[in-house]
Amino acid sequence: MGRTLEITGRQNDKSLEKNPERFTKNVTEKGADPENGDPVRRRGHETSELEAATHLFKGSVGAGLFAMGDCFKNGGLAGATILLPIIAVMCVHCERMLIRGSVLAVERTPGVDFLDYPETVEKCFEHGPRPLRKMSRVMKLIVEMFLCVTQFGFCAIYFVFITENLHQVLQQNGIVISMSMVMLITLLPAMIPSLMTNLKYISPVSLFANVALLFGLIATLTIAFSDGPMPSVGDRHLFTGGAQLALFFGTALFSYEGIALILPLRNSMRRPEKFSTRFGVLNSTMFFTTALFIFTGFVSYVRWGEEVAGSITLNLVVEEVFSQVVKVIAALGVFLGYPIQFFVMIKILWPPLKKSNNCTQKYPITSQVCLRFFMVMMTFGVALVVPKLNLFISLIGALCSTCLAFVIPVLIDFVTRAQVPKALGVWSYIKNILILTVAVLGIVTGTYQSIVEIVKEFK
């Protein structure tokens, strides 16, 4: 993402080791807030609050938005309506802990302007309690692995979402080709935006993607309301349990998929202090996103019940021309989110590859183009063998998204507070342990149930 903003007012590292309490006081003064950030010097490409909100919205919705019907099927009308806001509040709180940890880590690292997610984890452990300092490099690698797997999975799922919708439309219009061939047709358009290397240049693509997504969603819900009388709420499950609830948790976490973009987006802003204020980019975007998720999931499940698909666009009657238009536009909206998710993955893979290889240092542009081409082909290859969209959404959400969204930020909070006397109070312990408990339960049950269902599909 680049070090586009410089945070000022750094302390001498040795003095911080001797007096961490003074360090905490300094960085929490007005203008040097660990959450909202220190004063910054403008440099390079900068985004406005609207552009940052656009990127965050696009990074938090996509295939997951259209999977809300399946999410409510697994969670129940009342259960999902209650649990989604709780998950959203937990996500926002953990994202704030991540921002706080990142700013504190920057303050303690001389010569550094910005730290992304993996670097934040590394530096927090590096400056944490002595027994944990040796784990800093390992923790960074773990986070990078989860980020790569998550972003890779998102990109592959995007291919599947697009292919399933376009395949229905093509078949209805007499073009009989296989799903694999349809996916191959989408490969070239995926290559072009994936070559963009700056968020500023992706803004127009992201904005158009948001418009296409919202149009596809509004049109789909309009069809749902106009397609005869809505079934009674009493005909649907209000609550579920066991295996279905585990799948709900995975799908919900997948839908809030934007934590990898939090630090880069905040860093790229003209005024990063506006990112996490009370009515700032983070809170406003997440509130709107959650409300949209609940409305979409509720209406979709009431309309289509147990027949609701992994993407609600697949429930539209393909014989109608308007439904075909909706499927294509929705697929386009999801597809244009591909370069944003792909951007994060390349940001992780490219730096170590460049450092460790003479060829990449001698021919950096050619090498990066080859890497991007190879990774697009890899996501394409994985998408070819995905048997069921909704199950892979649940699997990636339960296994990877949960660790990134809940587990790692809590560990960062423990490590940073452990260096300050009395910073780890009773409330901090209770709150963090509660989040970890929810996360572990979600990981174990969600991953297990998703794998079981996927194995059944392969059989």
C-alpha cells in the first residue's frame, strides 16, 4: 500500500523502554491519539473520507452481501437479526484495537511512518513482554499466511459467483457452454484491473463496483417484493442451532471481510484522524453495511425460505429479461471488487520475493507482472474445483476471517497493555477473553461443519 503518510512526534526507543507509562501518556494526548492517529504530513496520493468509505464498503461487501439469504437460513430470522449487530460491534472494536496497536508500534519504531497488519503484529510483539519477543517474526508470518489464504479465497469465490450468474444467463439465451468455459471468459477482464498498483487509481473502479452492487441488490429485492405475496414469517425458522449456527457464523464473518484494508485505508487518507472518530469512516460504513446485511438477509429468507441459494441472484427467474440484466450487473459489481482483494495479497507476497531474488531486483516491473499473472491464474484454478459457493464462504469465514478479525487484535491488545502498569484491568481481561471464547468456538465448529458439508458435495 506504500508509506503514504508520515506520523510525527516519535519518541526515543530507549526512553520508551525505561518509561512505558510516559510513552502511553504522550501518545494519548490531543493530536497524538493511539486510535485516531498523530498529526500527519501529506505525501503522495491521498484519499478523502468518501473515497476511504467507498473502499471500506467495497472491501466489506461483495459475494457475502448476496449470501445473506443463506446466512439467515442458517441463523434463523430472529437469531441472525440479533447476532449480526453483535458480530459487527465486535469487529469494529477489534479493528480499533488493531489501529491503536499500529499507532503505538509506529511510535516505538524510529524511522517508520506506517505499519500494515503483519508488521503491526511483529512490532507489537517485538516491544512486548520479554518472553513474547522471540515470537514476533513467527506471529508476522502467521498473519501473512492467514491474509494470503483469506484474500486468495475471496478472489476465487468472486470467480465462482460471477461464473454461476453468467452461466444461467448464457444458457437461457441459447449459448450452451460449460461453467469452466464461462469462467475462462472472465479470466482476461480479471487481469486488467489487477495490474493497478495504487488505491487512488482503483477509486473509480471501486465506485462503479459499489453502484453496480447496489443496483443489483435493489433490483433483486424489488423482484422479491413484487413476485406475489410474501410468505408468512411464521413459515420460517426464527432460531437454529448446532451445525446450522456454525455455518451462519462463518458466512457472517466472511461478509465482514475488510479488516485487511483497515490500516492501508486509514494511512492513505488525507485526514486519518477522521477514520475512527464516533461518526467517522469506520463506524458509519459498518453501521450502513450491517443494516444492509440484515435487511437483505431477512427479505431473502422470507421470500425463498429453505430454497435460498448461496447468492440470492441465483433465485431470480432466469427466463425474465430483467432478471438476466440484474444477474449480469450484480456479477459485474462483485467482479470489480477483485482488484481490491487481489491488491492486499500482492502487497504481502511481493516484498519478500523481491528481496530474496536477484532476478526480481534486476527486473522488478516484469517480475511483478509475472507474479500477478501467476496469482490470477492460481485463483482461477482453485475456482474451477469449488463445488459449492456458500460452503466455501463459510469455511474461509470460520477459519481465516475469524482469526484475523478477532483473535489477532485481541493478542495485540494484551501485548501492548502488558507493558503499561495497571493497563490490563479486570474489564480488559473479561472483554478480551469473551471475544477469544466466541472466536475459538466459531473457528472449531464453523470449520468442522463446513468441511463436513464440502466432503458431502464432493461425494
